[in-house]
Amino acid sequence: MILNHLWGLYAHPIEEWQTIDNHHENASFSLSHMIVIALIPSIMGYISSVHLGWKIGAGDAVYLTHESALLIAIAMYFALIIGVFALAYLAHWMAVTFGAAPTFTQTLELAAYTSTPLFMSAIAAIYPELWFVVSVGIASVAYSVYLLYTGVPILMQIPEERGFIYASSMVTCGLILLVIILAATAILWTNGIISPTFT
């Protein structure tokens, strides 16, 4: 039940957005979806860095210790969930400017379901080659943006022309959140709080 919208978002996204809009489950439903889906990048990051190794160029594969990878995976998990909540909050805050009055549950649905392809793309880490992971990542970002642009007019009840500007604003906010997460990661790494330990 938690992942019942997953297939629809890939197979028929517009119809699935309409289904989500018609049902408007409570916030715990979107939260459960996000909690489960956010496990994928964390688990795959751990497996690929400890057991498979990352290879960049012609050098040898690089592995992390179990303890280091576990700490990074846990930090990544919470950063992803906080990022989705922050995006939902920003979407709720911006909606008034565009003449919409969604509930926080609606904006949480929008943020959780549009981030799903990004989280699912972490499955690509089963083949930890940088070119492959980056290619899958770019495709997943493109599909997440597509889901956002198709979902905003339906969930937020905003006309398409204003919905385009609203969705573009959300993409900008998402990029800013990503930069903040990367900057926080760099600060934590350089201060040795969550620094990787290689084997």
C-alpha cells in the first residue's frame, strides 16, 4: 500500500497525479512513501562503497570501511528526508503567490512523489561506474522535473501557464537545497565529523 503510486508515476503519470489528487491521503501516507523510498540511496550507497567499490578512470576500485559507510548512509538518509520536507515547505509557502491555497499534505505529496525517480536512480549504484551512475542520474532528474511540471496544475489547482512558473520556481528551490546539502556535506567532511575512511 505504501508504494501503490510508484508504478503509475512511471506508466501513466498524469492519470496517477489525478488519482493522488482525488484521494488526498493523509500526510502519513506520503511520509511513509518517502521514508521507504529514501532507504534506496542510503542502502545502495552503503553496498556499493563497502562491497562493490567505486572505480574512476583507470585506477583501482576504492572501498570504504563498514563504519564509515554506515555513518555516511545514515546521514544521507536523514538529509534526503529533510530535503523533501524543506521542498514541501517552500512549495507551500510559494503557493499563495500563485493564487493557490494547498494544504501542507498536498505539497508534501508533490515533493515526495516528484523526488521518487531521483531516489530510485540510486539502484544504478549496483554498477558503480561513474559514467553509468551519472547518466542514470541525469535521466532521473529530467523525469522528476517532468513529474513536477505535470503534477503542479493537478495537485495545486493552478492554471498551466502559472503552474509552469510555479514549477520552475520549485526546481530553483530544489537546486538551492541541493547546493546547501552539498555545502553541509563538505563542511562535515573537512571538519572530520563524517569523513570517509578508505580501506
